[in-house]
Amino acid sequence: MSTQKNDQTAALSSLDRLILGVDRAVKTLSSGSTKPQRPSPAESYPAAINGAPDMEYKPELQQHISGLMRINHTGEVCAQALYQGQAITARNLTTRLSMQESADEEGDHLAWCEQRLQQLDSRTSYLNPLFYALSFGIGALAGAAGDKWSLGFIAATEEQVCQHLREHLEQVPEHDVKTRAILGQMLEDEEHHGQKALDAGGVNFSPLPKQFMTAASKLMTRTTYRL
């Protein structure tokens, strides 16, 4: 099945990839359209399997956790856009396939975060279309710059994402096992994606561009926490 998928991808023209990218953008930005390939970690721990209800939150804590999960959801929207932009302009088929594989895993994260927001009686960010468009453009530019720079950009981006996830895990109480299960699996996947990009030949960015990326990520987190 994997070989057949690779052969089909190899046969796609740039226009075909663009059309598929538009289709994926619509699905990414449409609530409930992204179906996870893996079940949510929030539903796999013993209490959830036995049908136990979700924990009860004080309003302030529920609002805060909702804000954190909204940030993570928007981060996954951006990840989809980055991977799609890079896949369209990537010069090497192996690189495109690797990015598509990572994008599929990021799609799981997107769906898990949306599901958790629904469980918290909250919503996704109103700013997702804007951040998707900006991230897609950045991804396309990174891909056009060459695969080693594109892969390096992925590694640096995943480094930023992992830092956010660690900070969020510190803020989520131990008894909120559903949220922590999702964030923990996301952290494991993101670390793998970053290392995979470096192992594939990505450039390890210097501190200066990483500082710029940190500033950009702070803008995203501060706005999507409430909006």
C-alpha cells in the first residue's frame, strides 16, 4: 500500500499537488473535516475506556486549558500549512513523501485538539484562516529555497512546538489526564518529526533565525489564546 501511494505521488504534477493542497486547506479549516488515523490518546486510558466522565473544572481553569488547547490546535493548522507549502515546492520526491507522512501525523494532532476543545465546551480560533495562509506562504518559500533549508526549517519549527508543549504540560494539572495524554503524545511525535528532518539532511539553524521564529510564535499564542 505504501509503495502504491508513493508511485501515485510521484506521478502527480505541480498542478495536481496544488489542487490537493487546496483540498487539504479546506479540510484543515473546516470543523470536523479532519479524521484522525489514530484514536485520541484521551480515549485510551483506563478511566475513559470504562466510560468515566471527564473531570470537573473550576470555570477559570477550564477557560485556561481551553486557551492552551486552542493554541495547540492553531499550531497544528500552521503545521498543515507549512508542510503543504513545502511539499508543493520541494524538489526531491523523497522529501515530499516524508513531509506528507509527517503532515498526516499532524492531522491526528489537529483532530485530537479539536475533539478536546469540544469536550471543554470551547471552540477553535477565529484566526486560523489567517495563520494558515501565512504559514503556507512561508512553507512554500522554504521549499523553494532547497530541501536542506526546508528540512532545517521544519526541525527549527518542531523545536518551537516542543517547547510550547512542555510549557503547557507544566500548566495542566495531573488529574486532567485527557489533556495531558494528548499533549504527551503530541510532544513525542513532534520530537520525532524534528529529528527526522535533521537526519534527512536539514540544516541546523543558528540562534538568530530561531529567535525570530520564537517572536512569531509568541504572536500566535497570545492572539489565539483568546481569539
